[in-house]
Amino acid sequence: VEMKFFVEDGHKFLTQNNDYDFVFLDGGDDPVQIAQQFDLINLDRTLFVLCDDFHIKGSVLRKTRPNHILFQWKGGHEMALFSKSITGPETINLVTH
């Protein structure tokens, strides 16, 4: 397994690169910024996109990209998983110990 980890401005990085297996979006808390970054990702060439803090920054993507799996934890934390193979919204409630 080869893994490359990049920490930089998501918009800048995503406009310069477009071939990924997995993208983890965890930038600022601006829902519009996350949606703009998401729209730069080619889902035909990317297996999965995981968006952290979806309870804060997911308001735009919930409307424009409803086909995702939503992971919810007690306390309100959410993460959303996107893939071209996900055909509808689904919610998974997770219990932490």
C-alpha cells in the first residue's frame, strides 16, 4: 500500500491534482468552502471522500450531494462518506465507549 499525506490548502491542492483513491476533507468550518473543494474532486477517479465535522460544514453538501453515508456519534459529531457507488442517503449511529 502506498499512501501520500498532504496538508495544505484544499482548493489549491485539488485544482493541481485529480487522481486519488481516498480524500479526507477536514479544512475550515465553512460549508461553502467544503462544497467548493468537494466539487473539484472527480468522483469517477476517486473511490471515497470522507468529510469530517459534517454537522458543522455539511449544510451545503447535504442539499447538493444527498447520496452519502452519514456516521453519527453521541454528542452530535458527524462524518459523511461519499462514493460514486453510494446510491442513496443512509445514516449509521455509532456508540462510543
